[in-house]
Amino acid sequence: MPIEEAEAGATATLRINVTDSPPDLRLPIICYDGHYYSVNDTVWDRTTFLILSILFQTTIGRMENVGIPITISK
């Protein structure tokens, strides 16, 4: 069940819920070891999740056709 927006704020940002059954499909969900992990359905949680996912993707980037030069010298 969504938390009231008035209750959500910076102090409750990105709460991770762990359940035994799948939550609402509008939320980011991962199933691991028989449990479902999702974020709360609030503006703070969704925005924080989006920002963190963008930061992760931009720091990792794609590793395609990267030629790593190796120099061996004595």
C-alpha cells in the first residue's frame, strides 16, 4: 500500500520493502532467494531510485571493443 505523500520525505527516502508475494507491478521489483524487493510507491522513493540508477549506468558505462594496450618492459 502506498505511503501517504505527506508522510514521505527526505528522512524516509528509498525504503526497500521485502515481501513474500509480488507487489504492485508499477514499482521496480527484483525477486531474489524467494523474496520480492521493491521501493515504496512515493515520489521520494521513485525519484531517488531513478537518480541512483542513472548514476550507476553513467559510472559503469558500456565496455565494448575496448583495446587495452599492454606494455612489457625490462
